[in-house]
Amino acid sequence: MKRIFTREQRMTIVYGILCIVLILVVLQLWLLTATMNAFLGGDEGVIWPAAGASVVCLLLNLGLLRHLYQIERSNP
């Protein structure tokens, strides 16, 4: 079922998605900083879990981008 959103509804969705993306990007920056700090301190066991968490954040961002494209395609 295709749902047609008004312009205001679409902007609310876009702002919500942008907030989530901002949180994910800050999380990735924190993850990079913590991982580099641990690696330079000699702890190499944190590298792969951090890389996995970063890939999950990337996939979430790509999914949100795909959702935005679907909203734009369904609303002329």
C-alpha cells in the first residue's frame, strides 16, 4: 500500500532520519577514537568488534538513505 505524505509530513520524517544519522555518526567517531586509543595502548582484541559495530552503523545509515529514496519515489 503506497501512502502519500504531505510536504510537512515528509520534512518531519527527514528531520527524524537526520537526527538518527547524526547520532550514528557521532557514535562512529567515538568508536574510532576509543579503538585507536585501545590499539595504541597495546590492546588489539578490540579491533574486530569495533569494526563490526562500525559496519552495523554503516548498514543502518544506508538503510535510512534507502528509506528516504523510497519516500521520494512514492510521493510525486
